[in-house]
Amino acid sequence: MQKTQILSARAGEVTPEMDFVANRESLPVETIRDEIASGRLVIPANKVHLQKQLEPMGIGIATKCKINANIGNSAVTSNVDEELRKLHTAVHFGADTVMDLSTGKDIDNIRKEIIERSPVPIGTVPIYQMLEELGGNIEDMRPQHFLDMVEHQAKQGVDYMTIHCGVMLEHLHLTTQRVTGIVSRGGSLIAKWMMVHRKQNPLYESFDDLCAIMREYDVTWSLGDGLRPGSIADASDAAQFAELDVLGELTRRGQENGTQVMVEGPGHIPMHEIEMNIKRQIEVCNGAPFYVLGPLVTDIAPGYDHITSGIGAALAGWHGAAMLCYVTPKEHLGLPNEDDVRAGVIAYKIAAHAADVARGRPGAQDRDDALSKARFAFDWKEQFRLSLDPETAQRFHDETLPQETFKSAHFCSMCGPKYCSMRITEDIRKMAQIGELVPMGDAESKTN
């Protein structure tokens, strides 16, 4: 049997990838090994991608909260050069993994170029390319078509794959009264195939064969939530949780088959249901890393869904989600461009960082404290350097005070020199140092 990260960990072995992740996370390598052995941590690292420039990344409850950025073309827009620019932008601003969700032409070449250039793990949804090669007719799919595509992408170096094995024929009726039906592209395609052929999900029935391919290349499962809710009206319903129970079964089977497994979670959940959803997934899926899209906490903000979902993402990370899949301002509206990728990544870096601080991860608040000290010292250049987006921070400052002399000024244009509370606080402290500020009791005693 091919030695995967989870099989090595169960044998008590420490792989170079485990050692790399331990150093990166400032954790004992034994902790990384034991978490992988338990299934609570994955290192998506296809052996083919490892031979290129991949830097191993740990995803699990014991490590920092991670974020994923989706890129990829569509049938109507984008090309390989634009997707490579999106990749560069995503990685530059801090994406921990990137998914290529291309559904248009030239899918194979786009993925090849992305894998060649990406230092972070790359994920895909294999059914998209398979459908393109079938001319868009999902009803023509045979199980071997899908197995062949998974093997092809594994050979290319894909590190993790979203596969919708948990959508069951007997659960489809649970979606008929939903406001937004089945919103997962992969889930809807499998649902249509099952209805056309009146047969069970062929990906579920081929699960062990898929495990054999994943194990050979050490591709990590990302068990797709094909019946996830696409609106808060549909959140936490019977269809969602029926599929989750199947994913729990498949998580255990995948781990028993020597493959690494993470589980995808819902994209629309009202705030008060997020904690329950996270805890339920952890219980049902044997503690496997939970990877959530968003989640969006309200449906009324097209054009601002990176903010709407960033709220839910921070809460999800706080309560135990291991990775947050970003949402860009273009969600529900169009294909994200490079600027949208940047906005989505930054929104989610904020959410993931806030979650790490809330969970009390060692060192998580160090950067906050350093920036706060720079802010109080009016060290503008250090503030810019420590910010998630230094260029934007400096551009906003320089819109009103562009001259170099204002990089050392003890005020900004919001308050000006007379109303700056931090400058006033400085003055108060100087008074205290020369004895002008004394406790009230001492002042009264001196006057008597």
C-alpha cells in the first residue's frame, strides 16, 4: 500500500512534510504526527506537486485557521494568463490553498500551469473537467469516466479534490421545498444523473476505487457538500444533515483506506446556527477538518458578500472550522477578477486571524500588539508594513497627507493636530512624568 501522510503517522513515522508543517506552525512535530494519525489534521501534498515547489500546509483544529481562494475560468470569460495573475494575487495576499474551479475551455492547460507555479496546495472539482469532455451532458457519464478524470488530475499534481460522494438518491426529495434548491454545481450534476438513470450515486458506489487512486498519489479528500443550503432560509434542514451523516460514514471509510480526509460545509447559515453546525460536523465526521464556504449570514448584500460571509467565517473559525473558503464581492453576480480575488483574500485573512485570536492560539495576537504600538508611536511606515494590505493602508493615508513629512506626523487627517486622542494621551503622560499629574488624594493633601 502506498505510504500516505496518515499511514506514516499511524506507523509513528515523521515525514519531511510533517516536520515542515511543525516548524511553520511552531508546534511539536509529535503533535502534528498524532493529529494526522487521528484524522484531525491533513497535509494536502500530492507526491507529484511535492517534486515541484509545493510548501506543505497543515489544515486542522490544532493549527492556525487557513483560508482557500477559488480561481478558474468560465465558459464565457478568462484565460490562462488571467488565472495565473489571480493565483499570484491570492498567494501574495495570504491564501493558504487555491482551488482551480475552471469550467470553460483549456481547463487542462490552465491547471497544469497553476500547479507548476503554485507554492500552495491546489484543489479541484474533477467533475467539471469530466463534464466539459463529455460535451456538457452529465447523463452520458459512466463511473469509469469519473475514475479516469480523478486519476488524470492526480497525475498532474492536484493536492485535494472535492468529490460529491454523499448525495444520495433517497435524499433528493428533501430538497424539493427549498427556496434555492440544490446550489452546488457538482451536487446538482450528480442529482440529475441519478434522476435520469434512476440509480444510486455512482461516486458513492465507486468510493473504494476512488480511495485507491487518492492513496497512490496521496491526494486529500475534500468530501463535497452537494446538498448544502444556498440561502439562510434553507440552512440546517433535513437534506443538509442527511448528507452530513453520509459524509461521516465516508470520512471513516476514507481514513480506514489510508487516505486523508477533510469535509466541506455549508455556505449560508444565520449567525445563531453556526456554532451548532460546526460542532455537529466535528461529532459526525470523527473530528476531520471542516472546510466551510463563508458562511454567509444574510442574503441581502450582493456586491458585498465578502463582508457578509466574512462575519460568518470568523464565527466558524472561532467555533472550530479548520479552513475558510473565501467569498469575493462578485459572489452570485459574476466571475471574480484579480481585484475581487484580492478583496476576498484580505477579508478572509481578517476572519481567520480573528478566529485564531479568539481561540487563544499562541502568538496569534503578536502582530496586533505590534501594530498597536506602532500606531500609538505614530510610526506610520511600521503601521503600513504590519497591515494585511500595506499598499491600501498607505494609499488611504496619502490621499489627504501625501507629503513625506506627514509620515512622521503625530496626527492623521481624521483628527488633525489638535484633536488626536493619542497625541493628547502623549501630552498627559509627559505631564505625569514631570509631576503635573498626581493622584487626587495627594493633590488634596498638598493644599491643606
